[in-house]
Amino acid sequence: MPKARVTQIVDGDTFKIPRKVIRLANVDAPEMGTRGGSQAKTDLKDMIKGKTISYTPVGKSYNRVVAQVKVAGKSVNQAMRNKVR
């Protein structure tokens, strides 16, 4: 399971690590500029920005790695799914 430090949050379900853009698998956060988009981005930022995450790639989409992501052993995907309902 690869590990990397999160360098930038793009939106509520996408972020950057060195040399890769990762999208959270099975998370459909509101888009930026729509209701809830800014809050979803803030929630993801608070959870992982500057932290080391581990991830398991499950696919690719638009030049992004789609992955199951964990921080401190906890599923980021599940936490964001719970927040964006």
C-alpha cells in the first residue's frame, strides 16, 4: 500500500500528492461552486492536508488515480461519504 504526504486539496473528493492526483473511490462530494462544495473541500482538508496517507488504487479516471485512502488507519472514503450525505 503506497504512502505519501498530501500537498493540496482540489475539492471534496480529490487531492494531490507528489506526482499524482487522487480521487476518493465511491465518494461523490458536491462540486466546487455548488451548494456544499466549499464545505466538502474544507472537511477533506481538515482530515488529510499535510498528513501522510496510505492508498490502494482501484482504477483511473481523467488522469487521476481512484483509490481507497486511509489516514492514521481510518478510512477517508468512509468519513467523507458520511459527511456528504
